[in-house]
Amino acid sequence: MTLEQWALAGLVGFAAWAGTGVMKAAAVRWGLLDVPNPRSSHERPTPRGGGAALAAACLGGWTWLWQAGWIPAQIFGALAGGGFLVAAVGLWDDRAGLSPVVRLVCHGAAAAGCVSVTGGWEALAGALPHWVSSSGAAVLWVGLVWLINLTNFMDGIDAIAGVEAVCVMGGIAVLCLLGGHGGPGWAAATAAAAAAGFLFWNLPPARIFMGDVGSGFLGFCFGAVGWWSVASGALSLWSWLILPAVFTTDATLTLLRRMARGEAWMRPHRSHAYQHAARRAGSHGKVSAAVLLVNLGWLFPLAALGCRRPDLGPFAAAAAYAPLLVLAWRLDAGVPGDRLPGPEVVS
């Protein structure tokens, strides 16, 4: 760990912070506003697309790491190419709307590129427990695509996606760097720094939203950098599954319950557990703060255990997900709810 790398992380965070400020002014001029709809948790039009600055800062940091020899060329191509593709598709969707099929194809291509350059399907299957067949590789490819999309679904109240990104990518960075794996560690630290720079503008009441460009890019980071960490031996599979458990639990349970109810699950909605929690608490900030505490006080220690003792990984994952599933169920994840208060009327 050198001073130069820490300076890079600081520079990336500053670039994301400054760039988001510029994007906020530009979004107002361009009419790039998030107008309240049936899925919204806010009451007034708010600039969106701030995630473009986040993505640009992160991609710039990854470029420096590649040139410095910390990220291999093939890995850099998958990270930068896939990340740019996901962010560009998200920005297009933010500005003019885009077919879900086009988005899905692009997300699938980005995910496939990541898996292929980190060892292919064989390496993916090799990272799984012995009782999982190689066909599980395809399931995990779907998981990468799901991570990109679920992060978008979970970006519905102030600060929640930024907090989750700082915690997940920061957790990957700490575990990798402590284990002496600088490549994936600094790639994750760069993404965490970019998310932190954006988060300044997104704290309640949010002055700008990240939009699909930011949430999709962060979901790609969860999957791509996380999987590279697993494939390179820097992180255990179980630790990778544990770190984003807040988002994966809520989004997946919500999706399954909506499908079971026969609802048009692709339509905008307000039935995630975190949305119900924000309504009950009367605050976006309290829910995002709770997500921070759960990540730091519960999930990160379990992820660290899974990394230090891979044999205990399945038990650590069960301990991570079980209470979150119970909590999401009790918060009526997937059940239609009343309109949440907007950020201007919550604390």
C-alpha cells in the first residue's frame, strides 16, 4: 500500500464529488429531471444522472491502475469496457428511455465479458462447492446480470445506494488488501471512493439522484470486481455473497413475492422492504443509516470470517441472510404499500 494509491483514491473521490456538482447544474439545463411516478419516494422533480460523474471518476481511476500495472490488461478491458457499456446504456435510459430488452442484452454482454476473462466458466465452476455442478456457472452469470439490475431497483430513497456501494466495495477492498491482493483491492477501493464522492450530494434531502447510469454501474462493480476477487483467490465466494446481502435479500424477495401475486413485476412499484421501512420511519436518512450499521456491524464481520475460514463460509452466509430475510418479510417486501413521504418532508 503506497501513498500514491491512497492519493489516487482521494483524487477519484474528489473527481466524483466535483463532477456530480457539475452534472447537477447540467441536468437542470438539459431538463434531466426525475419526475415523481408510482415508484418514486420523492415529491418534487429532482436532477438525475449524477452517477455519470461517479462512473467517469471510477473508470479514470481504473485506467491509472492498469497503466501502473495493478490491473492486468484483459481484466481492465472487461472492467472498463463492461462498466462503460452499462453506464452508457443507463445514461441513455435516463435521458430518453430505452427498451428493457436492449438494456438486458447489454448487461448480459458486460457480465459475460467479465466472467470469460477471469478464467471462464471452468474457473467459475471451480469456485463453487464440490456439490454444485458446472451448470451452476450459468446460474451465476444470471446472478451478475441480476446484481446490475437489482441495484437499480434498490436505488429508491436518498443515500441508500451510495451507502451500500461504499460498504460493499469498501469491504471487498479491505479484505483483499489485508490479504495482500492489491489488484482487486485497489479496483474496489477506487469504486468505493467514487461512490463516497457522489454520496455527498445524495444525502437527505438529496440534491441529485444517480439515475440508472450510476446504479447500473455500481451493480456492475459489485459483480465484476467482486467476481474478479473470487476468481483470483483474493476473496472467498461466500464473502462475495455476504457483502451485498442487504440489497440482494430485499430485491430478490420483493421480486419473488410480486411474481407470486401475479403482478406485472417489470412495472414501477413501491413495495421494497426499504420503501416500507422509510414510510414507517418517516425518514430516508434513518433507513440508509440502518443499512450502514447492518453492513458494518453484521455483514462485514461475517464476510471477514468467510474469507479467513472458508470452511465456515456457508454458515456465515446463512447467518447473514437469515435475519435479513425475516426482516424483509416482516417489512412486507413485495406487498403494495402507501406512498412514501418525499425527502423534503422527512428527516
